[in-house]
Amino acid sequence: EDPTVARLESMAADMFGMQASLFCASGTMTNQVAINAHTRPGDEVICDRLAHIYFYEGGGIARNSGASVALLSGDRGRFTAADVEAAICPDDIHRPVTSLVAVENTVNKGGGAYWDLKELQKISALCRERKISFHMDGARFFNAITETGETPEQYGPLFDSISICLSKGLGAPVGSLLLGSNDFIKRARRVRKVFGGGMRQAGYLAAAGIYALENNTKRLQEDHRR
């Protein structure tokens, strides 16, 4: 309800051509909220073995959402559409339901490796064909597109949800945003509440996030040229 938070959420969604976004305290929270909103207990999430959602989030996929994980061994945290297709569970009552594919951009434990947009387009098309949700942990997303010269608008249509961090490369003191459709963010807002992520007087934090999006993406480009 805070007007500054609402402005930040609207600004971020517009940047990616997505309908809505949700302000959270951390990237771990945005990722875990997304996983919970996309899955049901007993489902399976496909990600790389180096993925932050698996490696650095305290077992949250299992603890928060009751989901299992199918780990891929990609190239510094990046995998292909063929890898995903091979990992999708068949429609078999003895197997979990594959309900989510997640990528990380850039890959923290991959030394900052960034994804090829064409491969993400292939994975997105596969997920849509198989009716599987597609999430991007974009903690350092703006660092990636500073290197590639791409834009947020090229990524928004590929994903059912995107998490971006305001406090890493963009320099805000705290906060991350989860982006998606109106219906998805409505579900995610309820999950955030259950996770204890609703914040009063959050406008001060959101104001720093607005400054970061308006100014510090350009500063990444300045740093890149040095």
C-alpha cells in the first residue's frame, strides 16, 4: 500500500514488459516465494547443481515448498534445452511432477557466467510446450546485460517469473523484486505474507531501489568501459 513501494514495483515491471512485481527483503526471499507459488508439495524443480536456489538458500526448496530437485551438471551453471528435456519426469505416478525450471543469471558459483539469450529462448519454448513454469534468479541480471548489450524487455516475455536484486551490482542497501503476471504476483504476495516478508514503512527502502534502477544501471555501464 505504500506509494513509494508501489512506484518501485510498477517501474520494475514496466522495465521488463511484465504485468506486476513484488518488493521483498532479499533475493533468497524472492526466489523462495517464486518456487512456492509455482509448485505444489511433491513436485520437482529442475536447476543446475551450482544454482543459488539449491546451493545457498538453506534447503529452502524442500523446507518451504516440499519440492524435490533434479540437478543438472551444466557449464558453469548453465545448461541447454536438451538437458532440460532429458530431465523432465514422464507422466508416471511413481515420479514427481516437474513443475518448474530455474536458471540463474549471472551464475554466482559459475564465476559470473552469463546465459546465451538464444538458449534461454529455447528453454522457454520447451517449458511452454510442456506446461512447466520458468523462473530466472536474476540477482546480477544487470551485470549480464551490461556485458551483452541486451535489454530487460528481451527477457521478460521468456519467463513466468524473474527475481532481480537491488542491493548487489545496483548498490541499494536492501531489497529484491519478484516480477510476473498479475495472477502470479497475487499468489506470491500471499506467500510473502506467510514467509513473514510483509514490511511496514518500507518506502524508505523502496526509494533507494528506485534510485538504483534510475541511476545505477548506467553506472554499471560506466564501470564496464573503464
